[in-house]
Amino acid sequence: MSGCPLSVEDVAWFREGGATMPGAVRRAARDLAERLGLGASRASEIALAVTEAAENVHRHSVDGAVLLRALRTGGRAGVELVTVDHGPGMANVAASRRDGVSSTGTLGIGLGVIERVSDAFDLHSVPDRGTVLTARFWAGGPPEGAPGRVLDRVGGVTRPITGEQVCGDAWAARETGGVLMVMVCDGLGHGPLAADASAAAVEAFCTSDRTEPELVMDVLHRALRRTRGGAAAVVRVDPRRRTASFCGVGNIAGALVREDGRSGMTCVPGIVGHQMRRLRSFDYPLDGVGALVLHSDGLTERWQPSALPGMLDRSPLVVAGQLLREAGVRRDDAAVVAVSGAW
């Protein structure tokens, strides 16, 4: 199958800023669910679950934030929730997930309601570092086929620089001919013009059926000529051969992550759309790799998997969220994408 089976649209980041934040998140979630056509009953369920998550961020976090976004695939739509915080973490995650557990007087329904109402739920918490929670809400159950497989195998998060409403970084994934193709683009600079460049990269990537990373990069190069350009990387994950083929230009970091460390992937200098040397893909074996990660320079490279025990057992979206929490900077747009190690 060619084309991107899944469209992810960030709606808003809500940063912890006082007691009004959970109410703002609740209203936004309900409005989003109704706008996507999920129905009044499902919208109420989503609002309840999202409010509990936002209350937890408000009461427990340091510099916490909530992301709401719209998912669209195959004529269906859903709502996705991501929370990240730098709080004390959870001493007993299993107990916190039970219905009725509420340590500081939230709605009294605890994380259990989020897990029960959602179609997909995951959580990773590290004491004295922080917590990432993710949940997806559909009408009529999660999608099957290629969209479902892509959702299970890849997850990504973007966040605009402080003060901007749009992010100049973007990502996309597609399954083509039995291989998973993933792309990350960092539009040059910030704001709407950077977002235009990364949107052009997403469109070119999704409408191409190429599976050779260097040829996909050439497609992106032509598409970004009318924009200010940017940095980009494309990776092909072949589960049958258990290999990843990577081609990157500019400041996109690629890493093969294991519990005890990570190894980098080779990116070359240049600006996609304007100044690009001869392209080359580099092949990497995936044996023993827990996750493959791509991120823009909105994340520092001062993160180590050993500081986040158990992270690689969680979903790709949680991995991406943890790395944004751990290494993201506010003075730049940020994008991070993780590919599952279930090769």
C-alpha cells in the first residue's frame, strides 16, 4: 500500500499554569470529539478521561503539559491524548491504574477510567524524573489493517517553540510493500514558513511509493524547492531482513536504542530543497535493538536509555513522549519519532 494511512494533526499543547488548565483541556477535548463526529456520548466519555489526566498533571507535575490531537484514517477519526511531566513519578504504577485510586483528591476515579474508556492506553513513569501517559479514543474501536499496524509500530510527537502556535517540524509514516517507511522533517527556522516546508515534505513522502530512502529524499528535495527548505531523514525498516536503511540530510539524529545504550546513524550536511550533496543510504542490523528513534535538534542528545528503565517495553508513542520530556528544549521546534523493536 502506498500513501500515509494515518493523518495526525496536533490541536493544542496545554502547559501547566494553574487550576484553570484541566477545564480548558476538558472543553477542548469535548469540542474536538464532537467536531470529529464521534458523537455526544463518546465526547462525554473522552472529556471525563482527559480531565482526569489533566488533573493529574496539574496536581503532581513540574512543568507538565497535555497534548490533544486529531487522528484520521480510512474515513474514521479519533482523539489522541499525551501527557508529559517532570514530577516525582509513580512509586506503584500498577496500583495507580486501578479504578478508584486517587492520592490527592481528583475526581476519585483515578487512571483506571482513562484506561477503561480509551481504545489504547499506555504509561511509563520513572521515580524522581517524571511520567508520560498516552491514550487513544475512537468511535467503534481501533482501526484494523495497515493503519492499525502503523499505529502499533510507530509513534511521534511534535512541539512548537515557545511563543509559536505552529510547529516547523513534522513526521509521517507509511507501510509500503511490507516495509515501514518513516520520515522526519525540520523546516528551516520557526513559524508558518518552517511549517510550510515540513508540510510539503509530508505530502511528498505520503504520495510517493518509493521504498529506497535516498530516492525518497530526492522526492523531498524537489518538493521543498518552493519552500525555505529544511533538514530531513528517511528510514526504511524491513522486518523480514531485520534491517534499517537510513538516509539523512542536516540536523536530524537517528539512533538505534538498546537498554544499555544507543548508537548513532549517519546524517550528512545540507539543506533539503536547496543544497544537497550526493545521497547515500546506510544499512543497520536490528538484532538486539529495542527501538529506532529519529529526532530533530529540538531535542538534545543528552539522553540515555539506562536512565529510563523499562521504557523500551512501552509503546512507540510513550518512548517518543519520554524522550521529548527528557531531552526536549523550549527554545526550538521539536519532533521525535520512535519505531517499535517488535521487528
